[in-house]
Amino acid sequence: MRLPVQCHRSASAIITATAVLAVVAGCGGSDPEAGSNASAVPADLLMAPGELPAGFTPTQLSVTDLVAGNRGPIAAAAKAAVTPPECRPTADADLNPQLDAANSAVLAARGEKGSLVELVSTVRRDIEADIRATTGICATTTTVIGSGNLRGARIVTRYTEVPPPSSEDDGTVQQSSTMRSTVTTTLTDGAVSTQIGFAGYAIVTGPGGAPVTVQLTVAGEATPATKPPAPATQPMTDAEFAASFGDAVSAATR
């Protein structure tokens, strides 16, 4: 983890946002503007509504709603059989219980072709786990649902890495992952539904030097489950997603 510029280096590399601000303040000299940025909360680090991709309109979503909505899918995924088994995702399950209105903020939006959710949090996401679960032998995974109304459904997910936004070149991004996913669900009666989405995750150096998690997900509309399957539509192009994720990263580091 890359730390902000400090007066001295110590063995305590893992530090809280408060500790980071204290170290920076002790370096001597003050900048009123920097002090204002250092007091920024997650809600200050979200994209402005005007920075949303073209065609997307803000909708109401709270951190509490997001956490509650994630619980069901996370619980179902924990009971599902994943092949290869080492590709079982863990980052969302680890992050979700730690999120609350004090350490996180969300921005949600809807467009004609899908939905968007941006999350900014002082809780650190395990992006290394995301990378392990979506690249290499995990670029294509098969999941069989073991419970619920989709029990027996077979889900094949194909991940494709998306080039990172150009904003990653400015030194504020410590770690990141950007990908497109194509999810094909085959029900027990043979009907097939497909959905294309995007996800971008980053640990960035936020105001005051504290590490901040930024994530942006865009989910396209799933096709109806039919035989034969209908073609899925991307909610945006790879380049458009990279640009939007770059805007989210820039908003969290300005």
C-alpha cells in the first residue's frame, strides 16, 4: 500500500484516516484548502449528478439499502457450487457487513439500458481477491445454485479485463481492477437469460492522504429467459465505462 508523504516513516504501515491526517498536519506548514479537503467525508467524494454517464438519471439508494440488498445474493453465492472452486468470489462478502452510513456513501442512477451504483468508502476492499476471482483460470466460471427459487440453475460468467482509465497515471491510484462480465443463466427447464455488466474497483489516495475505496458497477438489463436465448445488450461500451470509472476516481481524489 502506498502511503502519503510523511515527515518520517514508521513500522505502523496500516493506519487509520485519523492517524494519517495527524501525521500530515505535523509535517509543518498549513494550507487552508488542504485542511478543508482533509475533512471530506465519503459523500463529498462521490461523482456529482452532472458527472454521470449520458442518459443516466440519479435514483434514491442509501447505504443501508445497498447492504440489505446485497445480503441475499451473497448468502446464495456462499451455498452455490463454483467451478473452478478457487474462483469463488469473497471481496463482496467481506466488505458488505462493514459498510454503514458513517464510513460510506452511494450514488445510484438508472438509464435506458441499465443501472449504475457508485460506492465510496473508508473501508478497504480486497481488490486482490477480485483479481484472483476474475482473471487467469477464473476468467470463465460456472456456478450451480443450490437453494432458493433458482435452485439447479447453471450460471456461466465470462470476465474480460477493461483498460483502466487514464486517470490512473496521476499517482493517486494504489490498486485497481476494471472488468466486463457476461453472465449466462440456464434454468432447469433449459431457458436461458444473459446479462452484461461492468465493475471497477480502486483503492485511491483520498483527501488528506487517507486510502479510500471507490467502486463503480453498471448492470445491463437481463434478457428474458427464453428458448432459444435472446442476444444481450451492453449498457455502455468498454471505453464509456472506463471514462465513467475515471470520473469516479477523480471525484474521490480531487
